[in-house]
Amino acid sequence: MSNNRSIFEEVDQKKPEPPITSRTGNRSRKGLVIWLGILFVLVVAMIVVGGLTRLTDSGLSITEWAPITGAIPPLSATDWLAEFDKYQATPEFALVNHAMTLDEFKTIYWWEWGHRFLGRIVGLVWFVGFVWFLVRKAIPMGWTLRLLALGLLGGLQGAIGWWMVSSGLTGRMVDVASYRLAIHLGLAFLILGLIAWFMMELRLSGAALLQARRRRDMALMRLSTVMLVVLFLQILLGALVAGIDAGRSFPTWPSMNGEFLPSESFGYTPLWTNFFENPALVQFNHRMLGYLALVFGLFVWWRSRGSALAGVRGAFAVATVMLLLQMVLGIVTAIYAAPLHAAITHQLGAVVLMVLTLRARFEAAYPAEQRIARG
């Protein structure tokens, strides 16, 4: 005998299952975030090792660009002598390092080889991850070209890296061209910024992003965009400082060897070369833009205090604290004539500051819902 059914009972009372595509999409987004997180860490390591390679004057130790065969370092005494012979033909060896021994050469060689090897690892991790998610059809709609662009920018970065190195292998150049170094570092920060932004977006579903946009603070979003541009220009100027060792030329603060604007700031001809090659003017510009970034950053923080959302206020406050710390790191680096540990810490501080500013911008663009605590 069948059980009596209530007149209020639906014919099919089974609880609806969440769409399979939704569950798969959530897992895919988490997987993509993990993959991008690995790439993020590797790119940060690339920036740090690249900075150390520059600070140890190791960037010209490998005189050829061999993307495939160059992954294998010298394995025998004969191989090492062959690499050393190639380096001895460079202007840097003839004009600066003519007394260098083979053992000393090995030290600078390993820095440059490590930097290039990390670049290969970054490319491999991107390629394997991209193909994996593409084949499994696990890339959300609209994301394929964005993730592909990361790989293309990475390939371009490798080519620019060689373009930079090649500038120091001819003529009387004993370092890479500073403006090429700035382009190389600037592209690294652009790639890192895109990875960070993509991770922040992929942590939320498409529906959550659309809902968060309704709470968007356009004024703070615009201000943080301008702040990011200022910081990016400051990073480029920092690369110019590193490229010509300008950070070691004026170990005083707040003056520059007793002057506000060093008297030799426009001593190069033609005039425009002073902005790229004159240590006095390059460091002066880096300091002045740093002051501007500080003042503007404090203004953005002051504006953010008016937000009704604690998450937005907190994100901008954290970015501002890092901005102040980065200013202190810059002053210390200048006063002590850019010792290796201070200079690389300052560079790493730029990475942290940029990412925190990006996070603040994301909070302004996609604010998290604020729950009101019950008393």
C-alpha cells in the first residue's frame, strides 16, 4: 500500500543539484589562481635575482643568447675556458676586469646563468599550465587571450633581456644601456602586476564581480590608477639609477653632496642624455618623483578614509604604510651608497608597494560586501 501524499507535496521533491559547470568552474578558478600564484613567486624571484645580477656586475658574463642550449652550464674545464675566452673579448673585461681570474669569472657567470635559467623556468611553468587548462577546457570564458598574453609578454621579455645585454658587448660600453635596463625592469613589473590582478579577479566568480561593481568607488579607483602610474615611472627611474650606479654618487640626504640640484646635472651633451646618463640628474629626478609619490599617496589615503567600507579603508592604509617604509628604505640606500643588501631590499620594497597599491585599487573597483555586526 502506497503512503498517502500531502496535497502540498510537489510531484518531484528532489533538491536541485548545483550545476556541474558551476562546480567545475569554481575548481578551475582555484586551479588557475594556484598556477598564477606560482608564476607570481617565480617572477618576483626573477626581479630579485636580476637586481643582484646587476648589482654584482654579472650581466655581461654570458655573451651569447642561446634559449635552448644555453640552459646547460659549462660542465668541464674546457667549457669554462671557452666561456671565459668569449668574455675576455668584451669591452667590460678589457676596460674594467682585465685582471679577473677564471674563478672570479665563474662567480659572475653563475649569477647571470641563474637569472636566465629562472626565466626558462617561468616560461615552462606558463606553457605547461596554459596547455593543461586549455586542453581540459578549464579556462573561463574571456580568459584565454588574457592568459595567452602573459606568455607572449614573457617571450618578449626574454628578447628584450638579450637586447639589453647586447648593448654592453660592443664599442666601449662596460655596462648595459640604462634605458634598456629600464624597459626590461618595467616590463617585468607590468607582467607581475597583470598576474596579481588576474589572481584577484579569479578569486571571485563572475557573478560576484558583477555584484561587487555596484559598490565601486570610481573616485578612489581613478586616484589609485594615477598612483600606480606614478609608482611605475618611479620604478623606471630606479632602473636608470641602478644602470649607471647613480645611487652611489651622492651618499647624502636631504641634500645631494650639499646641493639641492647638483651643479653638474646638465653637463652632458646633447642635453637630453642628461636625463638618462647623468648620475646627478638621474638620481635627482628619482628623489623628486619619490617625494611626489609620497605626497600624492598620502592624499589618496586621506581620501580613502571617507569610504564607508572597512575593507577599502584598510587596503589603502596598508599601501600607505608600505609607501612610507619604501621612502625610508630609499633614503637609507642613498645614505649608505647603495650597498647590495639595502639596494635589493629597496627593489623588493617596490614590488610589495606596487602589489599593495594594486590590491587597494581592486578593493575600490570590487569592494567586498561589509557585514554589520549584531550587538
